[in-house]
Amino acid sequence: MKRILIAEDDLDIAESINIYLNSSGFESEKVQNGKEAIEIIEKEDFDLILMDIMMPVMDGIKATKKIREFSDIPIIMLTAKSEDIDKINGLNIGADDYITKPFNPMELVARINSVLRRTRPVEKETEDVLSVNGVSINLLTKEVFVLGREVKLTPIELNILKFLMENPGVVFSIDEIYEHVWNEPAINPETVTVHIRRIREKIEIDTKNPEYLKVVWGLGYKFERGKDDGK
């Protein structure tokens, strides 16, 4: 049974989410601020965190940033409509997705299942290492190396990079990347741009003149094929 951590200071909302999740086959625990979320994540195993942004003691943005220092657990931000800047900030520091309150319980469960599918793939990889133009992904350990230097990517960043590296030189639109990686219609395609910017910050020497992840203006993104990687 998948375990979900609910970090939400509104007790009524937290209990409602708890009921939704339990009725959908999940096990869940509740905490009321980011500090408590960090403390329990360090001690116990969870499969995903629902992280409210506005919380006392430590907000969801600060908590997510701290958690990303030691864990790649999937995180869905719970946001209000007025928190558009915070949504982007959350994605920038490593959140995997967000959902705006008030939300439909069925939508919440569907979003959780979608994130779990793409961040915890169950299919067995047929090859151990994917390597293109000096960038390598160990598909078993999920480690990423750039010219021998290890870089840390979140699960969603890894899946985007893997998809583009599996198709070197091919240009994909933002919608196409979203639909492949998220395995659903492109309902939040702008998140792709945020994640690609974060990937660039980690793998590129000069983000203004990227060597690997390149934009094709008006069309989308591609992973550059190296000179020795085929025609």
C-alpha cells in the first residue's frame, strides 16, 4: 500500500484529504507544517508528499527545498489560486506537480496516481546505461553523469532528460514532452519549461549557450546528438 504524507495546517482540509486517500486505497499520515514534514520524512518511508504552500513554522516552499537536499520523494504542491508565483517557485526547487485548491477529490487521486506512475516506473529497463554526447543515465540506479561528473536530478527531471536522450536530435514540442512524461493530456505544459531550465542549470556549463538541451524557437526542445553518436 502506498503511503502519502499530508502536510497541511488546515485540519479540516487535511482530514478530508485523509478520508479521500484512505477510501482510494492509500495509507496516509498528517502533519501541520513543513518542519514536521521534514522530521517525519527523515525517519519514515513515504511514496509521495502533498505539501501545502502556506503553513506556519515552515512553509511548503522552504520545506520542499530542504527535503530535496536529501530525498527525491515525489512532491505535489497544494496551492491557492492567488499563489501563481509560489507554484513556479515550487517547481523551480524540485516539486513534481501542483494542484489548486479547492480541488475535486477524484482529480487529486488521479494526480497522485499520475505522479507515482511517472516517478516510480515499474517497467524493467532493457539496457543498463543510456549515453548520448557525454551525458549518461544509469537506468538501474537512476544516476546521471555529465562527462563523468555526477549530477542530481529529481524523478521528473530524470524522466524528461531520459525521453529526450532516447530521441537525440529530434525536436519535441512542450505539449509532446508533457504528454509523454506525464502520460496525460497537456494540462499544465508550462511546467515543462520550468523543469528543463532546472535540468540545464545542472548539466550545462553555460546555460545561455547550452551544449545538450537546446531550444528550437517556435517548435520545442531537443537533446543535441554528439558527433560520434550516429548520423
